[in-house]
Amino acid sequence: MALIYSSKHIKNLYSRVLKNTEKKVGLSIEKIREYSPSELRQYLEEKNKKELLFLSEFPNVGRGNILRDQPASRKLINEEIDRILGL
């Protein structure tokens, strides 16, 4: 049996998720959106005084960690694509 939620209920849940995120991270949602993934990671590592780790339950298959030690920024991805395409 499928659960049906009203749009008001979904908006309330979304609002609670945002408030809990702000509380946990220590930044407003607007500020979080301004940070790049790398900047947010650095902020959280400094705030919590420990390395931020991302774990996966899936096996490591493929070429290894293509992101090296941090998520790639949009600028870095665009530069790499331009280099590959010879632009």
C-alpha cells in the first residue's frame, strides 16, 4: 500500500530537514549553498577537528578514486574537459 502525503506535509518535512541541517552544520542554508563541496568539507573538518570521510557500502570497482582527496570543483572539471578536448 502506497503512502500518500499532502504537499503541506512534505513542505513541513522539508523545512525540518533544512533546520536540522543548519543546526548540525552550524551555517545557514544560504551560506551552505554558497560553499563549494571542497570549501564545505574544509569548514566541517576545521569545525569538528577531524577528517570528513565518505564511506560506501558498494565495492570499489573501476579506476580507483578519481576525485583524489576532495570533490572536484566545477572549475576543475571544466578545465579538465577543455584540456581533453584540446580547447
